[in-house]
Amino acid sequence: MSKNILITGCSSGLGLALTNFYLSKNYKVYGISRNKPNIDNKNFIFKSFDLTNISSINSSLNNFISSIKNINTVYLNAGMLGEIKECTKLSIKQMQEVYELNVYSNKELLDILSKTNTTNIIGISSGASKNASKGWGSYSLSKAGLNMLLNLYSKELLDTKIIALAPGVIQTPMTDYIRYQIDDNIFTSAKILKTGIIQKPDDAAERINEFIKRIDEFESGSFVDLRDI
């Protein structure tokens, strides 16, 4: 019997790497993103949907997700960075846009998943959820909110292991934007990204899968930074 994986934000970056990794292991991968990745594989089942449409998630994705029998692992990977700006220069609207995708879209997905037989749910978090770095206000607030959202749901979905996972810095369009377009004299965290270790998405996908093999070592609802284990 094939194992089933569900991945949001599967068209680029880490989501695409995870998709390709599990397909290479003959898993059946169900992907959700706005754009369909260039994948021709009978085990890839794709649903085009823009998760910023929060109010339509249940009506548009309920049947797709509920039809998956016995989900091994869900990766709640879709998210956005928002603008790197001082908090005093960010509007509520700008911050709300990031928070809604990074937190509330996942709340809607968790509600659907609560009615399925799912073994593991991994919310892709970030070290930014713990660190208050200048310029990262929208992203840090949303990822901290995601951590707590997953913790709260772990108290209700007792048959599912739920983890907020920070995978470390990965070479993606998001981190390329920070490394190449942000003034690191103003936002010093960008300098750290430019000089620190950065993973290829494929390498990060393999590391995350190795974590899944050890997931029983960690309490459901906890935040785990892969760089610390």
C-alpha cells in the first residue's frame, strides 16, 4: 500500500523539493499550490488553489483532502515573507496579509484534516518565530502565531503528531530576496543570511524526512529547530 503525503506550496522551493523527494520514494503526493509544478508522475495528484482565499478553503479543498485515505504526513509549507520593513513603517493591512496566509489558512486546513486519518502534521515554521529581528515583524509574528496554532491543535487532534518545524535557512526565492535585495547595514539579519550556512532545497527535504523517522522522540505541539538536533 502506497504512503500518502500532502504538501501545500508544492510548486517551488522547499515544497517542490519535498514533492520530488517523496515521488522518488514512490509515495503518492497530493499537492496544493497556485501554479502546477512541471511534474509528470502518475503518483502526483495536484489541486490548483490560492490559499490567500481564506474564505474559500473549506468549500474548495474539503473534498480533495478528505478523499485521501490514511495520510502519512502533511506539510503545511505554503507561506509568505511579506516586506522587510521596520514595524513603524508597516501598515496593519500589510501585516494582516502575511498573518492570514501563514496562520489562518492553516487553521482552515487543520479543520479539514481533523476529520481525516492523518499520522503527522508538520507546519513549516522558522527561527524567526523565536527571534525578534529588525524588519521581520510580519513574518515573525505570523510564524509565532503558527507555532501556537499547532500547539493548540495538538491538544485536540490526539491521534496526530503535530510539530512546528524550523528547517534552517534554505536557498529559495524568499531567501534570495533577503540576501540580494535587502540593505544589510539597516537590517543586520540579512548579513547573517549572506554569510551563514544555506541549504539546497533538496538537501533540506532529505533532512526533514530524517526528522520524520525520529518524530516519536518529540512531543506533539512542540517547536523543533532542525539546527538544534
